[in-house]
Amino acid sequence: MTEEHVQQVEAPLEEKIREALRRVVDPELHLDVIALGLIREIDTSVSPVVLKMVLTTPFCPFAPWMVKQVHEVAEKVAGVPVKVEVLQQQWHPEMMEDPSLLGF
């Protein structure tokens, strides 16, 4: 299998995961994790599939719940094991798909 073929196979899975993660909504901001830009990377070329995400604040009271939801939704769509890594990177509104959703 060529690298080009692998990339063609991987892209749809990443897109499916991203689309499914739109159902995971931050309970405080009422926006999904994709719109907020919390999902920084989805690597489907490894096993388990790795999702790297940031939190809106290091002390987010909903962090455990959000990470669990991201994991469950991604794993269900992927059909294979998924690992969610929470990055220490600080979130900022410029990471959002559309920062104006928060009034910025």
C-alpha cells in the first residue's frame, strides 16, 4: 500500500471523527469541541488512534466529563481503540473555527 493510498484511506476516518465530535458540547460555553478548536490533532495512522485536545481552562470543572465524551464518541466512530491526550497548551479564542461565536 503506497503512502498516498494510506492518506486517502485515513482522511475519511478523521473527517468522520471530527464530524461526530461536534456532538460533544462544552456545558459552559454551549459550543462543540470542534467549533471551539479544542481538538488539535487526530492521528489515525497509529493504533490506538490518538486525539490531542486542549481545555478552555486548566481548571475546567467539566474536563473529566469532556475527555470521556470525546473518547467515547471517537472510539464508537473509529471502531478501534482511541487514546485522548490532553495537552498543556493554553486555549485561546483564535483556535476556534469562528471566534465571533463567543462575541470576539
